[in-house]
Amino acid sequence: MPHIFHEFDNAIGDLKSHVLQMASLTRQNLERAVQALITRNIDLSRTVIGEDTEVDELEMKIDHLGMEILLRFHPVASDLRLVITSMKMAHNLERISDHAVNIAKRAKKLCKSGDPLETAMIEPLYTKAEHLLRDALLSYTDGNTDLGERLKNGDAELDKAHKEVIALLSSRLETAGSGAENLLHLIFVSRSIERIGDLAVNIGEDAVFMNEARDIRHEHRRNLGEEDRVVEKSEEG
Amino acid sequence: MVNPVQDTAIHIDNVCFAYSGKQALHDVSLEIPSHKITAFIGPSGCGKSTLLRCINRINDRIAGARITSGTVRIHEIDIYRKDIDIQELRRRVGMVFQKYNPFAKSIYDNVVFGLKIAGMTKRSELDAAAEAALTGAALWDEVKDRLHSSALGLSGGQQQRLCIARAIANEPDILLMDEPCAALDPLATLKIEELMLELKKKFTIVIVTHNMAQASRCSDRTAFMYLGKLIEYGDTLQIFRNPSDKQTEAYISGAFG
């Protein structure tokens, strides 16, 4: 429903369009970073590293716009949740873009190596992470709460696939000789993709809060009894 | 719509109210908790002031205005019972209005006015009560050296706090405030709001306000009214974070109409 004070609607619209622009740029950076790795394209790696500055600037712009809305219009209810979620989303997108830069930097180093690369195992990980990110963004733009809530399941699959890739790459480290460095780069790439999945889940959780005022963060932990939490903690430790 | 709360000071049950046959409140029910601040919000003409004025029967002064059905109980006593002493009711339910209205008398005489009417004559008792009320209204330090000066020489914010002192001098249980800051500047408004948070330790406060920020800053519970009906009533943070009714959301978000 439009606000009586149209300037408020304009400010909200401006905030959302900056978030969408940042999301689009972040997805593009991630895709290019992985393509740079797979196709050994050093120029594409450099593009990703350069574009990250624009993502950083968009994060600051979104923070600025959000703060301005809080100051000028004192939003409440769904407006307040939208502003808070947009600012948190910008933070998560900035971190995703940082991971894309990490991947691009590793790709740059790997491009210089003449050895054959085991990048085939990275592609399915990226596909899973990309789907998570796409669904997280849809849960924000379309108000699709179901998508936001289901991200945890997809992330669990990504985590499992990530562990398998790490196990495989690690098992080859001892016998890799001079190729060990390349394997380590791929381990870090895999780690970045796994973290991107976590950040997509964060975005989806925030979108659920925005759409329905429900806080689903740490729901798994909250549903555990105290005893289970202690057991889980000791297992982690 | 009834929201049971603990330590209820005021029970409003199915109240309908009309001004000369024109229905102003439709079947309003809510329970107002003790020692909390409850805010009535809503657009002009929604019935929030009418509802507030039902709590001390000040509407009785208007010809043709009356509750047509339902009850208002204060600490379980039906205040519309025929044997209710109206003077005693208004002593127990003090009221502060939008336009501060001190009498054209000294500061001191304003504060002890109600006490004298109630029969208090001993100077020492009146002095002690005046000091306690002015202290309670956070005004004592500002006026203690000029208690016998005209109340009309005080600033707007001070005059409103004097009216609060005058109301609490009678040691009421409940304080009704009808847009108490509407005529005050932002700093005087903040002083009244700060005072309200202190006063709720001793009194149950019900406030009518058009100021959404004031309702969200000060009140514990908020009731949104529209066209004489109670649309939503609940915890203030919940109302401002995630109201359950679309009309409430539209009003507090500035998207109404």
C-alpha cells in the first residue's frame, strides 16, 4: 500500500533498486570468478577483482540510504523490517563478492600454472551455491518465504558435497609433489563456495523476517534441548 | 476483542457510546493493566478521546452523550452504577488535557485546589502535599522559590507539568492524558514523556496521542481505533514491529486512506 508521503515510497524504492543492483553485480562477479577458474581466463579474474570496488561502494550507499530512511521517515512494521533486511543483505552480498574475489585471485594463480587442473569437481559445488543464492534473492524480491526457509536443506547438500571435495583433494596432497600448491588453491576455492552457501542462507533467513516478522535464525539450536546443545558443542569442539 | 492482562486496572466491556443518538463507539472491549502506560491511537474522529473520557465519565457533561451498552469497571467497580460518587471517581481518575489549563491562581493554589475541595485545611498538610505533587511532576526544583507567583507565568511545558501535579496531588489511581504534549515543543514533550515513565510506577496511565513516535517510545500497550471500533490492541513493540491487522499497519506506517 502506498504511503501518504510519497517521498517515503521514493526512498524505499531507491533502497530496493540499489539492493537489486548490488545483488545482480554480486552474482555476476561470482559467475565470472568461477568461469575464470574453469576456463583459465586471467583477464576475467582481473575484471572480478576490479568490479568488487563497485560492490563495496553499493554496500556503503545502501547503508547510507537505509540510515537516511530511519532518520527521516521513522519506518515501522513491514517498512522497518524491509530497511533492516536490506542493510543486512547488503552486508551479506558484500561478503559474497569478497569470496568471488578470493576465487578470482586463486584462479589468477592457477592460470599461471601449466599443470592440468581438477576444476571439474568445483563446478557442481558452484551450481549448488548459485542456486542457493538465486533462491535467497528471490525470497527477498518476491517475498517467497518458502524458498527462504528451504535454503537450509540446500545448504546441507552443499556442505556435504564440499566435504567430499575437500576429502578428495586432501587425499591427493601427499602424492601431488609440485602440484600440491594447485590443490591447496582449489581447497580454498571450495571453502569460499561453501561459505557463499552459508551467506545465501543468511539472506533467506533475513527475507523470512522481512516478509513474516519471524526470526528463523538458529532455529535448529533453539529446538534442541539443553542436553543436546552440550553434546553438539562437545562434538564441535 | 478482549486481551486479558494481569493486574487489570480498567475493564472496558462491550462499550457502545453515542452522542445524541450518533454512535461513536461500537462494542469496544479491552483490559488496561495497572502501572503501565496504555496508548490509544487512531485517526481523528476514531473515538479514542471518547473512550478515554468514558473512564472518568467526563462525557456525562455533554448533553445527549451516553454509554448505550456495556460496562466500564475500575478495580472491579462499575463506574456507571447509579450510586457512584462522581467527585470521588474523578479524584481517583485524574485527567490532563491537550491544552494546559492551570487556573489563574498561584502555582501553590493550583496544586492544592482539589485537596482543599476535598476538605484538607491544615497548612502543614497542604504544604507537604504540594511539595510531593510538584516533586512527582518534576517541577519542584523549578518553582519552589516562587510558589505564590501566578501559574500563568510558567512556560507551556511547566504549565502542563503543573496540571499533572494538580492531578496527582489528589493521589489518583489512574491518570488519563488526552494528547498532553500536542501544544508543547519537542524538549518539553520529552520531559513529559520522561515524567510519564516515572509516574507509571505509582499510577496507571492511559494516553491519547497522535504522535506515533510518542506511543512507541512511552507506552507498554497500544490500542488502535478506527471509526469507533477497536481494531487492534496489544503489546506496543509487537504493534509497531508486526501488527496483525492491515488497517493498523497502514495507519502506523503512514499509508492510511
